[in-house]
Amino acid sequence: MFDDRYDDDPVARMRAARVPREPQKLPAQRGLWVEDTVTEFYGELVRADRNQVELRDADGATRRFPRDTIFLDDDGNAVQLDFTRPQPTAPARSASGSVYVKDAPARVARAGRIFVEGRHDAELVEKVWGHDLRVEGVAVIYLEGADHLDEVLLEFQPSRHRRAGVLLDHLVHGSKESRIAAHIMQRFGTDAVRVVGHPYVDVWQALRPERLGLNEWPVIPRGQSWKHGICAALGWPHEDQADIARAWQHILGQVRNWHDLEPAVIGRVEELIDFVTEE
């Protein structure tokens, strides 16, 4: 019987045991200190090229090693230097396309307000621009019809420091809405009130028709209820107001972000937000 306890180097066995089969990837950066597992040379990374890396020890001596050398970090873990440059990450975006402000503190509501015609308009603006409005402290109020705009603004009393932005449907030449807008702007002044609008009969048409599988929105003859006519043309229930409400929720559900809306609406809402938040 022979005692073979000292036939090999126990220190070498210990060092070999410290090297895992799959070394961790360690981002390569100048000034990183590592140890070569074979030569036990311990130094900081001073330069690298396509094939080799150069380490410099505390005494100023340097050695070069292949880029794929397995080193030990200061914790004794086997590592392989990773020279992959991290790709810059794009900032998170809100539904409106603005930079998303994570954990934004609640802001006291501004004196300025944005007024829209109805509940559907308010819900659409909230879905796409809600984050921006909360960050800026802007409240959106619906009028229950453009006919109420004059009396609502009389009560609101807009001024240069208490601005009112108004979004109207069907703001085209010769329409009732165009006459209301002209009257409001003359009465309250352009420093206090800005009235803008889109050309569509109803805010439903702000959604690009492709999102509903349509080439274009159906044309409803004048004299008919536009929303009931749209539902009928699309084969949706339209007997009562509950049917209309369900139809709108379906339409609103197709809105993911500003890309799903018509430019004529996007630009007007952005303009109003800028107007009421301008110092």
C-alpha cells in the first residue's frame, strides 16, 4: 500500500475548483482588476484590441492575454471579459408619444382648463393624453354640447392667467360650430381663449377607420342621427342609448395610442395643451 495523498498539487486542485465550467460575462472597462488563472498575474485592464487584452500590475509590469482568456475577479469568480457595447435604451413613451414620467408627483391643477363637447371626447383625450395632463396639472371638462360653451365660459371667467382651451367637433366653414367659435373668440379674446376643432361630425371619426377594418367611415345622410346611422351601417345594435354607449366603448377600445388617431385631432389637442400650460 502506498500513500498517494501528495502525488499532485493540492493548491492547483483548489485553484482548478475555483473555475466553473461556464464563466460569467464581465463588462470590460478600463481600470478593471482581474487575475489570470494560469499565470496568476493580477492586474488592471489598460487596453484591448481585437485579439488581446493588456493587464498592468501594481508594480507597473504588463502582460498581454487572448481576449477569450478566463480570469478571476476579486471575489474569486471565473469571468470572461465582455466587450459588447450596451445598446442605448429609448425612453419610455406615453400613449400620446411624449416621454413617460415615471412616478411623477401629483401636481396641483392649473387655473387653465380644456373644454370638450361631450363625454366621448373627454374619454378619448384622457386615454391618449391622460399622462401628459396629469403631469401638467390640466383638467378636462365636457360641455354636454357646444351650445353650452358661452354660459360655461361666462362662469369660468377666462383670462391671460386662467386660460380656456376649447375643442369642438365639425369645426368647418359655415357650420354652427364655426359661428360659436367666432363669437367666443370675439367675446373673450385670443389671450384668454383658444377654440380649435376637427372637421369630423363626431369624435368617433377621430379613430382611423383601419382600426375597425374599414377603408373609410360610412357617410350618413343629413337629417339622421349620426351615431345611430353609423351603428346601423356597421351592423351594430342601435335601438337605444345603451347600444350607442356599447358601440363607443368598442371604438374606444381600439385606440392604443396616438398612432390610431387622425392627425387633424392629434394636432388640435396638442395645441390646446400648449396653450393652457404656457407661462
